[in-house]
Amino acid sequence: MSPSDNSQPAVAITGGLGCGKSEVARLLREDGVPVLDTDDVARDVVVSGSEAAGEIAGRFGADMLKADGSLDRQRLADVVFRDAKARAALNDIVHPRVRAATREWVAWQRASGRACAGVIPLLYEVAAEKEWDFVVCVVSSDDVSRARLCARGWSDDEIARRRAAQWSLEKKMERSDVVIENNGTINELAARVRAAWKEILKKESRNGNRRE
């Protein structure tokens, strides 16, 4: 997939843990924008009986699968977020499949003439930003994002390990076209998302696709 000057923009949504990427996606969907969450795609490619699930069991052990053959995500996370080599091995299994499915989805949206968005937490980490016309980075203060993650039941240790596996929020912000701050109410976020989307469509109309 490569950006096309004759299509509506394909916009990547990234950002830090607990910053609200899923909320931004939900708001865009409410406004009729097609949105793909690559976390959902990643779950689909490792369903029980899938080739990827089999490869994971072969690499990390059969105990990574539950009795029904589905992936024990928490057990696997406990391994890969403590070991960079293990995490790289998992990424080698999952990411190519996720990327291929995402490319297919975006190509279909482009062919249909629709602007679309994809939630990609590891956009920069997997060097996929050039496949998108614009990148939106969703950000929150450390206190706010940490509180959200703690509400999910994450420990301070888990938060630290997962953050260490990603680019810093500051680095992501520097590389992105649009930054959306999410420290306030849902209404404030909705206003920022709609303003940002409107501006992206205007830039697309004036200048064609942005990323090179």
C-alpha cells in the first residue's frame, strides 16, 4: 500500500499507553469514519487454530495456549515484556500478518473513495508511518494516563515495562502531523478530534497526501 494523490486520506492514530487512542477511534466512528484498530487485527490473527497461534506455541511453549487453543495473552505478555528478544520473536510472528491485513483494509477504503483511520499503537516502532497520509498522536499527562492504566488493573511495574517497549511520547509527538491532548472531559476530546479531522481533510484537499 502506498499513499495515492487521488484518494481521501488514510490517517494513522498513535500515542502513548492510556492516552485515549480508542476513545478517539470511537468518536471518529460515531461521525461515520471507517476506523480499523490493529489490536483487534492482532487478536484475529492469533485465534485458536490459526497458523500464528501454532507458531507462538512452537516458539514459547504449549502452555501459552489455553485449553480451548486460544492464546493466553496475559501469560505471553508476562514473558515478552520482560525480554526484548522474546518480544522481537513474537513481533516477527504477529506484525507481518497484522500489517498485511491492515494494508488490504486501507486499500479497500481508498478504492471506495473514503477517508479512513487506523489505530496503530506501535506505528513508529514498526516503521509503518510512511504508509499513511497523516499521523495523529494522542497524548495525556503522565498522571492522567497512569490513572487510566491503574484503573485497568495494571501495576506500576507492568506500566513501566510496557512503556519501555515503546517510543517515548515526546518522540512520537515530534514525528506526528497532529497532536491531540486528552487530559479533560470526553466533550473536550470530541471537540479536539472533530477540529483535527476537519483540518486534515482541508489539508488533503489543498495539498494532496502529506507523508513521503
